Amino acid sequence: MALFELSDYGFAYPGGGPALSGCSLRVEQGQFWLLCGPSGCGKTTLLRSLKPEIAPHGTPSGQLLYDGRPLAELTPLRSAREIGFVFQDPENQIVTDTVWHELAFGLENLGLPSETIRRRVAETALFFGIDQWFDRSVWELSGGEKQLLNLAAVMAMGCRAVVLDEPTSQLDPVAARNFMSLLARIHRELGATVILSEHRLEELLPRATHVALLEAGRVEFSGTPREFTHMVSSCPGHRFLPALTAPSRIFAAMGGQGECPISVSEGRAWLESEPALGKDVGREEKTRLQPPKPSPRKEEPALKIRDLWYHWPGRREFILRGLDLEVHSGEIHAVLGGNGSGKTTLLSLAAGTLAPCRGGIRTPRGLRRGLLSQSPKAMFRYDTLAEELTASADGDMDRGREQARQLGLEGLLERHPHDLSGGEQQRAALAKVLLRRPDLLLLDEPAKGLDAFAREELCRLLLRLKEEGRTILLVTHDTEFAARCADRCTMLFGGREVCTQPVWEFFISNHFFTTDACRMLSAVGLEAVTCEEAAEVLKKRLGSGGKNLG
């Protein structure tokens, strides 16, 4: 018997068209389902429909069963015990003040005896490896630690199924990998059913047992990850090809034959099996294969930071410690680092919304700054997106609509901003910032919540803005996004600058904060950062014809 079964399921929000229609899906106990698709396709609506307490308000249709019975008949007590839900934003789920109390909160609400709660909390803390910060305040935790705590608090109640809505969208690459590894362990060792949506597939396709692809509110495909990858990679020009893992995209670009690699390890094995690709490529050839990057403009820096120190009022610990940073005029400068390293604080100081405790921030006189917040909802004040954009355009409705068109928002103008998907809210907030015509754009996680297509459009937009003479300083956890659009990258650690390098040198020099294309090609002694560069390098190595591999 299926744990969840959707038969011709649909859902419509009040006053709107169907968000889901004709969805059929069968999820067996113990399976690991990855739900993917473009922003606004209905992923969040479908996932929230699986948890009665947070189900969206509107009109459902068709059939949605849990354990063979209508989900609507599930009692609140059984729902709390058996179905866990982890939200996209870690802070939206935390309700208590300390780690141990957060772990105990759900168990207390289930009415379990104190002895049972103590035992369950202890073993959960040990399983998740959070016993070392058991007594800490939740507000002292990094974003990755908060999300790990949310998952632990859900699993402490012994849930049969855990549903997750883009749980790693706000985590740095290392924290995201750790989170996904633990989720895979929960699935493997505890037998829990896992259903989650995610735009970054690198860590998930090799771990999932099944994949469902949503398009415009419909389930267009369901099957195994390998079936899904083969279906997409074997169709030239398939619109979902950019969302596949780097090894799969490189395989498709090279016209690979046979089984398509999904993970980096499979991609490395595929390249190592090719006789023409040895591991003894000389340093001279690596240099020759290095793709050129344009040099930044030699003008007065758009932003110059010297010996910057900052701590929050009432706290002694400094977030930024003697930070030095220079952003060239007309460049795209990406800042990377772990959660809690000071990236968001740096942007707020550069925007002037915070004042440094010590140090200096200099910009050219008259330079206009625009800040895209990490929380786009905080930027909305009106009842429709059209009103938001018109207000940001100083009452110029036509200019607001044109900006909406450029960001793919023209069909959403009459929607309330809070009713948009996470990716749509991100683009709407960016539109508001751009309508202010800033010279220096300060973007906090601009690619967060965006699907592969929207990320590609955003990358092209930022490059176009750079050509117009704008300067862009962005914070991101998306290494591939930074590799595709940035001129230089800076890594922060412990509130200090660790390094600042041209983008190619930055990613080639890193082991963890780098791209999967870089990891994959290093197996055969070659160097590339993006998938396109990897295909170009491989073709050069194999000869001008770039013969097919496999």
C-alpha cells in the first residue's frame, strides 16, 4: 500500500487559476522522492498539501490518500507524529530559545512522559551530532545549524515521512552537502520516506530513489533518477538540460554514448575510462587551456573597505574583524563563505544601513547604491506586484511593466507579492531594486530559490548591467552561478578576507568551494570551471573534432 497516493489531484487558490491539475503520483514507504521543476510550477503547493496543518487555502480536487485513506481524515495527533515538514527558511520553523528545548518541544506537545522525552532528545542529539551545542541559544546558530536542528526536531517525533521544501537554498555548499548526507542517512538507516523539492540537483540525484518533474502544475515525468537523466540528456535542446548535474551536462555536450553519469564520482570514472585522457597533462597545457576572462576596468574603485570591524549592539563578539575589500568599477564581484562568516553584514554596511564600529567604507561621490535583501518579503508593502513596481519606478507604470517583462514577471502583476513562489519573490524584489537605477548593486543571495532557467536569465541580466557600466557586489552560496557571471571572487572566513582572486583562479585553487565541473576534470589532469569550459577543454584535448566519448 502506498504511503501517499495522488490520483488526478488538483488545487486552485481563491480567485486564481489551478496551481495543480491532474497530478498522479504514488509514493511507497521508504522511498526518497526528489520533486523538481521551474519556479512557480506548483512544487510548494504540492508539498504543503501533504501536511494537513499547513495545507494551502483553496479548492482541492481529485484524490489525495495517506496510508490508503483520505489525507483530510488524518487526525492532528497522527499527522504530528507521522508527517514532518521542513521549511525553506530555517528561522521560520524555530519556536523556542534553546537547542534542547527545540528538540523537546514537539514531544511535549505530543504529551509524552518526561522520561521518554529525555531519552528521545538525547538519542536524537547524538544521532544528528548536535550534542556539543545542546545548551546553546538557537539565535547563536548559523543557518546550516538551524536547518539541521529543524530536521532533528522533526525526526525526534519518529516521523514515517519527512517533507522538505528547498531546505538547502540558504546554506553554503559545505553545509548543504552535510545536510543532504544526513538526510540520506535518515532515509537509509531509519527507513523514513523522504519527499523534497530542490533546484540544486548535484547532491540529490545520486541519493534519490525517484524523481518527479512538474511543469505548469502537472507531473510530466516520474521515474528513477537514471531514467530521468537519460530522458533529458538524450533530447538535444531539452529545456531541463541546464538543471541536470554537471557530469550529465558535460556528457551530453560531448555526445557521450551509453549510461549517463549522474554524480561527480561517476563522471570521473567515465573520463578515466577514456584512453585518450591521461592523468599526466603538463602544466604548460593546463595554462594554454585556461579560458580567458575579461580584465576589470581600471577606474576609481566603486567600493573601498579598509580595516572594517563590526559587532551587533549589546554583543561583544565581532562579526567582521579588520576586513579589507576593494570592488572595481564595472565588475561583478562575488563574496562566498560559510554561514555566519559575515557576508550579509558586509552588504548591509556597504549599503549604509549599518554603521561600522571601526574602519572605513568609501564610494565615489554621488554613487547610488541599491540593496537586495536576503528576505525579499520584507521589501513588499503593496497589495499587487504592479503597485510595488510602479512605486519603485516613481509612478512610471510603463517602466515598471518593462522591468517585469525583463525578469519574466509580466504574468504576475496582479498577484499579491506574498502569494508568489520563493523564486518569483526573489525576482520581484530584484526588479524593485533595479527600478531605482543604482550604480552599485548589492545583492544578497540573488540566485536563491531560482530554477536553472531563471538563474541563467539572471546571469545574463547581470552581465548586461555590467556592460552598461554598473558595478555589482553579490553574496552567494551558488558556486556555479558565481563561476558563470563573476569577474573576481572573495572568500570570507571568521569575519576576515581569506583571498580575493579572478574567478577562474579562485575556483581552480579551491577543493570544497568550487564547481562540480572542476572536481570532475581534475581526475584526468585538466582544468575548467563551468560545464561549457569543460566541454571545450575536453574537445581540445581529444583533437579539433572533439570526438564522442564512451
